[in-house]
Amino acid sequence: MATSRLTFKATLAQISVPATSANLGPGFDSFGLALELRDRYAAQVLDDAIFDVDVSGEGADEVKKDKNNLVIRSMLRGFEFMGQKPRGIALRALNVTPHGRGLGSSSSAIVGGLALARALVHGGETLLSDDEMIALATELEGHPDNVAAAILGGATIAWIENGVGKAVNTPVHEKIKALAFIPSSALATTKARKILPESVPHAAAAANAGKAALLIHALAQRPDLLFTATADEIHQSYRAPAMPKSAALVERFRAAGVAAFISGAGPAVLVLHTATETEAVEMAAAAAPEFTALPLEISHKGYIQG
């Protein structure tokens, strides 16, 4: 952590952050995947002690527009880590990631804020590394899976070691694509977490450990194993009563051999596939009209500056 006085840049910084899906079936709180759907943020340090926040797009009417805005709070945490907070900040956000659907909207805001802070400080890259950003983002989010994917891009494996969030990339086969199914209703992650039991049967945990290991291989080399590798026994069934339509869609897809699972805490459903465009259209039609289907490429880059 830096202790010397910072030199802030006078110019505007711009960052884009991908949407993310977590868990990917068996990898609860550990697997993440970046998706090519990007929220965009622009910010500038101000001499006056004001926080000028403007938000448009998804969730614009729901998020705070003052110093309690999640992007602002994350920026301030990043500045604090590097050694000094500015007096004020101007922030403009254009959100496209659906809020409260399990596609990493809060992680986008957190990673966007930390990346903006680093970009607005001379020498910021040396004062706040990606590893340190993962640790800070985990601190702010409470778990590392989504934030890791938003920072590193592609598929990630994340964990907490001695209270510190850590993550690494894992390869994704070039043929794998995603299809997100977005319901009209939202579900808060905090509510989804409260539904989970304190413990799960040993057999279920062992089954998930094996599937999680297989998923790493399936993502990298064997997309034909994605269906088997995305099976889960420790979180989706417990959350099903809170998102019955999403749970039913997952069940329907999996009955047809499709690698479908609840995205993060839900209620969005994600499918990983190597299907043709015609087959993807047929999958999308199968979920209409209750879900909006969104074809997505895997984002092999995390946040991007500029």
C-alpha cells in the first residue's frame, strides 16, 4: 500500500467492464466467466469537494447518485489504498448489464471504480496491481468470483486465502459461446445467499468437486463435456423456490442435453454451447416470451481502459 502523496491526472479516464457469470454450475463462489456485454464509465478528479454523478441505462433509477454510489465508493477505496483521496469526483456511467439478474452488475461497478482510480493517478499501475485490485474488489463485493472475471477476463478460478481474494485465468476453447436468458424479475444476491443451507451432504460436495475439476478441462479442451461438467448439487436446488421459472428453464434445457445453469445468484439462466446460429435461435425461441435471450461472446479481456 502506497503512503506517499499522489499526483492526480487532470484528464478524463474511461473504463469499460464486462458482464460476468459466476458459479457456472458446480463452481460455487469460485468460477467466473467474462461476457462481452460492457458497462462504460468515465470519471475525472475535481478540485471542489463535490461528487457529480450521472447514470444512464440499466438500473439508472435505482442506483445512488452521490458519494454512496458503488462506483464512487470503489474509487475512493482505490485512492485510499494508493495513499490519498481526492476532494471530489465527476462520474458518468452507461450501464448495459441487467441489474439483480446474476450477471455481475455490482462487480462491474466495483471493478470500474477501482480501475478508474488507478487510471486517474500518475503511476497508478505500480501503486495498484491487478492482484491487489482483486483483493480490494473481493473486500468490497464479499466474494471473488465475479470480480476476478471482470478484472482478468475469460474464465477464472478464484479463492480466498488468509482473508485475501485471489484468482487465476483458465483457458476457454475458441468455439464456446454463451446464451443468456434474462427474466423480467430481479433477485437480490443477499436474498439468494440467505436461502442456502449452512451445510450440504458430503456426497453432494464430493460430486461438485469432481464436476468442477471436469469443467476446467471442458472449458479448455472438451466442449462436448460441458453438459456433464455444469451439473450442480449444492446451490441451485435450494434457490429454485425463489426463481421457479428460471429453475424450470434450466431443467428443461438440461433434459434436452443443453449445458444450462443459473447465472450467479440468478435469476438469469446461462447456456454454454458450440451450437450453430440456427440451433441458438431455436434455444432462444424455446424460452420466449418469459425470458429475453441474449447471445454473448466470451470476453477474453477484463476491464479495458480507454
